[in-house]
Amino acid sequence: PVERIVTLFVVAREGGHFNGADLVVAAEKAGLEFGDMGIYHRLVDGKRELDPIFSVANMLKPGNFDLARLDALRTPGVSFFMTLPTPIPALDAWDAMLPTAQRLAELLDGQVLDEERNALGRQGIAHIRDQLRGWDRDHEGKEIIFGR
């Protein structure tokens, strides 16, 4: 059961958009794999049978990326999300997701926003880390069932 979803956004600068070809190249450079549901994922050691550490969807509905129509893809941004529990500790998942979002933003000349769509600064990052540290502590020692 999903207990919590942690979200970040990577958005194009004011009034801009990302195009499909740039997005695909940046996603691959950032270590994301295209897969389930037509979106990108960070996998545990490339293992598709485990739930992803986090996923990346198109901000525009329906949220997927149609690779067959890549040249037509224009989006104001993408949503990074991790669903707790993840197959690794929540804090470790965050420590994988944040730099990936930052790298994607850097490659696409975009910016990273928090779940309220405000610029993500040091204070916001520290707050999320504290919450996830608490989440890990509360769930320590509980059996985690892998797979689907």
C-alpha cells in the first residue's frame, strides 16, 4: 500500500517548454530508464521486477511520453515522484531522486520546484530530508515485501 508520495518538478523557464528529443537525451544522461506506463524510472540495479526507486512523468496529461511521436512532444515540465515505501530506504531514494532532478534541470536549462511548485532551496531540502529520516525510523525493522 502507498503510504506517501514525494514529488518534485523540473520545469522549463518562464513560458518555455522542453521538447521531446532534448528530454529523451537528458533523461538517459541522468540515468533514467524508459519503461512501465510509458514513463521514466530509476531502478534498483536495473531490476525491472522490483518497484522503481522513483519515476518521472510528463506534467501534461495523461503523463506518459509517446516515444513514437517524440518530435511533436512539447511539455512545460516533468514530475519526479517516489512512492513510499520504496525498495530502498526513503532517505536513500531521496538522495537518488534529488540529484537526478537537479541534473535534468541543468541539462534542459530548467528549474527544480517542490511539491507546491515553489523553487526548491536548501531549507526545503532539509525539511524533506528530516521527514524522510523520520519515515525511515518509523518503518525500521518492518518487513518490506519486494515485487508486485
